[in-house]
Amino acid sequence: QVRLVESGGGLVQAGGSLRLSCAASGNIFSFNSMGWYRQAPGKQRELVATIPSSGSTNYADSVKGRFTISRDNAENTVYLQMNSLKPEDTAVYYCVARITTPPFMGLRTSDYWGQGTQVTVSS
């Protein structure tokens, strides 16, 4: 079993910063890509940023230059540093990790999602 737990959300004024964390635990053989999505009320879930096991990061145009995704493979954790926040960044933020389970669990690769953390930016 694999579990992702997000933290770091909250209420912040426009122009402020927040740092989201997502820690993975459980039966993990290897991590592949990790990422953050968000869903605002009445809207579809959208990609915010992704980071592969190696290679370049990827960002939605709306957050480029303001958000930075990073990962700590030793701690099985992915981070999202959010600066210059805007009211339109208000959403529930979800982390996702593509994880391969150990050989005794069949070396299966699946996407696992966290429960979400609320980010609210006031104007």
C-alpha cells in the first residue's frame, strides 16, 4: 500500500508565498514522475507542475516564473514553492506520484494521489 500526504496549504494574501509538501510512504520500490495538480470550485482539475525522475520540469503557463517544483528522493517527498500568489491560484492542490511497487507486489507501476490541501489567496 502507498500513501501520499500533503501539507502546507492555507490562507495567504495576494503576493504572498506558500510551500506545499507531499510525502510518500508505504511499499515503494521506485519513484518515477511526481507532480502537482489543482482544482478550483466549478472547474476541472488542471496540471500545475511535474518533475520526472531525471530531466526537465514542466509548468503550466499560468504559474511559470512564480512556482517551483522540486523533489527529495531520499525523503520520498515532492515540494511546490509558490511565490507571488494570485487570487486565481485559489484551489485544492493535489500531489501525484508514479510509483512502482516492490517485486513481492508484482513491480506494478501506478499513479497515486494525495488527499488534497486547500490553498486560498485573498485579494
